[in-house]
Amino acid sequence: MRYNELDTPALLIDRDRLEANLKEMQAYADEHHVKLRPHTKTHKMPDIAKLQLEHGACGIAVAKVGEAEEMAAQGIKNIFIANEIVGKNKLERICKLASSGVEISFGVDSVCHITAAEEVFAARQVFVPVLVEIEVGENRSGIIEEDDFIKLLEALKKCSHVKFGGIFSHDGNSYEAEDIDQLEEIAQGAQERTLNFVKLAEEQGMKCATVSYGATPTFMNHVKILAGITELRPGTYALMDASQGHAVGTLDKCAATVLATVISKPTSQRTILDVGAKGLTMQRRTVGICATPGLGTIFDDTDVHIDSVFDEHAILYDQPFHDRVNIGDKVRIIPVHICPVCNLHETAYLISGDEVLKEMKVSCRGKLK
């Protein structure tokens, strides 16, 4: 089958671009003598996660317990949940994963996370490592104050079933860096702050077996990785998107596109496609090196962008584009941010050139719990 024969909207993954991205990131990790643990929240597909492992990844990261369960069910056994876990229900599900032979770990940033986990794990007689999250500038979750970190380590010392596995951080603020110089400055600062907490842990007699650091824009721009970082945790690099493409100066690495059909040309300028917010999202990137025009970029004409979206419609106001397409024509769109886009599609199609090679289930979509 040719991909133009697919019904639309359809999520397409270019095999050659995907493979090139996987090889590039693995080579970057190997060059710095660190492990690679891809964050699979980007694609949510076990098929791609297995490709990443085949290329040399040590395991995968996920965002939610439900994603971990699905990846484990598909045969992946080394999984880090890069998120704080709250609630007895989720902790018991982690127990089941650990009891089934999965090397499972997860993030913490508060003493209550640890005491709750210890109670559940002790009752089930399972032993699960945790990684302490360090806030490095993104203004999201993670330890900020050194005193809080020491208190958390003291709580871990009292646990018999919750083990200290190390620390992790994410410099998501790198997405808004004004230029490469500032990107490198953010990466340097994030790593130095992360490693400072490694030193604090060692002073408390707690050795960090894993020091995990993540963010795609920094790694795709091949920033220097400091000694002491043991693991890289990028996500978007596998598929890329328009915003990440702008961050590296080319859209040629974008492996994922959404195939859509021209369904209306109601005026002399307006063109309507059959995919909207429910297939592309309404997300924009407007600042920094990831800044991207519009709500999606036309793959074959990267100067043309989607101007607005409704739930099921994309609207373009571009005269040359309008004049050269006909109702029924199909076009490919590079999403602004691929991670939420994958979560909107049940199926993706692996393509090479015009040919559809394989249908892949986005089986972790909707696994939000």
C-alpha cells in the first residue's frame, strides 16, 4: 500500500529518519560514555521502544504507571517512571510489576512519597529503587532546597524496602533558550546543579548509582556532558517535530507527520484540511530556539503553516498553496509538538518513501493513570 491510499487523518513515521535519529542519539551517548534511557512518552509505541533498545538503550523511561504496565506487557523489562507516584493504588501496581520480574523504579521529591511507598512495599515484600528528582530551572517538580534533600535522604535511610537509586533532572527550560549559547549555558548549569546534589548525597553516605539527565534540545545540539552524569533521558529526539527542528536548524530530522485531506476551499484563499485539534493539538511554540510558526507545517512546503484549528478542521490562508491543491488531495503536516499528537492517534504507519511498511499500535495512548 502507498501511504496516499490511507484514510485520513493518519500518523506517519518515516523509517529512515527515525533510524537516523536513533543512531545519532545512541552515538552521542556512547561518545560521552553514558547510558541512554529514552523517554517513550513521546511516541507511546512499544515497537519504537524496542527499536531504541536494539540500538543500544539500557532501558526506557515512561511518565505514568499505565505506560509502564503496557510496555512491560510487550516484553520491556527495564523501566523508570520519571514522575512522582502518589496513592496506594499506583504503588500496589508498581509492586505487581516488580514481582513479575520488571526492573522498575520511579521518582520522588518529598518524604511522604517515601513513607507511603515503604508501607506498601514492606507489606508486599518487594524492593524498589527510587530516584530523587532535582529541580534545575524548569519550575516544575523536584527538590529545590538542599535541606529538603538531606531530610529526604534521612527518610530513605530508615527504609528497608524503598532503595536509593540515585537522582534525575530535566532542563525543560532549554526549550525557551534564545540561542545555542544560552542553550549550552542552561545545560551546563543544570548538570552542575544535578552533580552538586550527587556530592551532597555522597556526603550523607548515599552513593548515586544513577545520575539521569534529560532534555532533547540540548542533546540534539550535542552539548557537552559533564563527568558524573551516568544516563541521558531524551524523548522527542526519536520522532522530532517542527519545534525541535527549529532548535537544531533543520526540519529534515522530522520523522513524524500527520497525513490529511483537503476537504474544502470555500474562498479564494482559505483551504480546509480534515484534521484539527483532535489530531494535531492546539499547541504553539512562540519563544526561544523552539519557536515555530503556526499550528503545523506543511511537509512539502515548509514555508506554509496552519493558521488555526477547530476540533476537526485545520485552516490555512496561503494563496499559492490554495491554488495548487484540489479537494481530495492529501498533504503531510509536521506537528508543532509530537508528544501530545501521538497520544491522539490509535495507530501509526511506518513508511519508507511512498510505501507503508507496517502498522504500529500506539498502545500507551490514554494511559494517564
